Amino acid sequence: MKIAVFSARPYDQQFLDEASQRRGAGQLFEFLYFDAALDLHTAALAQDCEAVCVFVNDRLDAPVLQALQVLGVRAVLLRCAGFNNVDLAAAGQRGLFVARVPAYSPEAVAEHALALVMTLNRRTHRAYNRVREGNFMLDGLLGRTLHGKTVGIVGTGQIGLATARIFNGMGCTVLGHDPYPSAAFAAIGTSVALDELLARSDVVSLHCPLTPETHYLIDDASLAGMKPGAMLVNTSRGGLVDTHAVIRALKSRRLGHLAIDVYEQESGLFFQDRSGDIIDDDAFQRLMTFPNVLVTGHQGFFTVEALQEISEITLRNLADFATGAACPNQVLAA
């Protein structure tokens, strides 16, 4: 069986090939790696393939799914937990198998969220550059002690729980909000309404999926309800945050800090080297002018352990599809 792997980087090939070798699946599955993202223009690369393997910024709307089906594709394998980029209704109508990686090393993303908070709070990124230039002055590097502060976790699934445990261990008061509360969270923090969480938290960290209900969860109204000077952290999905509203909150000094590993228009930027290009995304460029904003390029998942787990579960999903076995990670339309 041939599988077209889109948005493939060298590390994707390395870990998928290693997982295939460990499972002895090399003779069953042939991976064709393409650097290009999947969209209507690149779908033809999946010619003669029975499955496609895709990532967060690949496009799988109804026209793309139709094009894939015409080519003979019968399965969509997501190398991620989120599936907001897939038209599940269209996939179901065409009988396409869709499976995801629902949880992979949640500690990886949680630890990256902590790294963003610590870096931005203590200005270690600025200190690093100063010291390399022989400047050892401390002016402008003043941070705040996190011990005793209140951290709000929006979304208390596995990643949210892992993040809550970290901040709880640092001596923070942890608040959580989730429409489907986790019983495990009760041992770590207190579940509250979203408005209360925003009003009380010194740090708000987002760990929820992107759905029609959570799109622009952080907008002008929610930012106005946040504690003045608070830090907002997003390592989940870019569409949770209205970028223009955040810019207004930063300009008014209402929002104290912003740390993001995801961005609502990231598909044209992230996972690419744009260092020699003119980036014409005015909102993103405006964000980069603020000294109290820290941006990383969707690397929260990027650890050896997470990539190994993603590859293993993807191979398991593929095997279930090939054998017709029940797949616990299959995603169906609601």
C-alpha cells in the first residue's frame, strides 16, 4: 500500500521510517514523502496512493477530499490530535477513513507552555542576547515570582492536566475551565466558569480544541474581562485567539504579555524558512514589534518522545485501516 505523506519534513521521514521498521511494516506500506502541503493544487501527488498522511496545516475540505477519492485514496491519517482542518461530513459521505493521534506526550506541550511563560516573564531571551554582547546590566529584565500566582487552564484534557500539574508543583493556585470537567483535575485545582478564570488569573493558558464554539474564544470581550497585566499563552490552535483583538489589548496595556506557539494564519508561515522573504501578514508583523510578545513556530510537540509516539500511533491507525480492524482513533462526523 502506498501512502502519500504531505507537509513532510526530514524528521517526519526519520520517525515514520523507524516506526515502520520496528513494526516490520516495510514490505506492507510504502511512504512517499512530499514537502508540499496538501491542497487542491497538490492533491494529484497522491496518485496511485490508497492513503494520505497529513499534518495541522494541510487542507482537507470537500473539494480536496473529492479529488483524493477520484485518485483512489481511501484513508486520511492525521499526524496530530486536532481535526478542524478536515471536513468530516464530506469524508463520511465519501466513505473515507479518517484517524488521528488523540494524545501524544502531553507533557511535551505542557513543558513548552512553561518554557514560554518562564522565558517571557524573566526575559531570558533578551538576557541571552545582552550577555553575548557583553552587556550585563539588569535594567529591563525585571520579572515576577510565579510561586503564589494564579494560573488559569482553559481545557483540562491530557495536555491541560499536564500543564496544571506543573504549575501546581511550582506553588501556583490553579484554576480550570472545561465544558467536560476532568475528575483528575479536582486533585490539582479548582474548576470555575470561564469569566471567573479570566478575571482571577495572572497567567491564562489555552489547551482546548478548535471548534465552532471555541473559535475566537479570546476576543475583545474576553480580553476586557482578564486581569489587567495578565499573560496569555496559546499552545493549542491559533484560531482560539482573535489576533486583532489581542493587538488592541497589547496597545492599550490591558494585556501584559502574550506567548504563542500557534497563530490563526500560520499555514503560510510556520514550518517554512521565510528568513529571506518579505512577510506580508501585517497582523503577524505587528505582533512581532511588541517587546512583551514571544512567538515560536508550532514547536510545542517537537520532542523525540512525541515524534516517536505520533509515528507509532499513525502506523497503528494505518494497520487498522488495512486489516479492517476497529480503530479506536477513527474520527467520525458528529
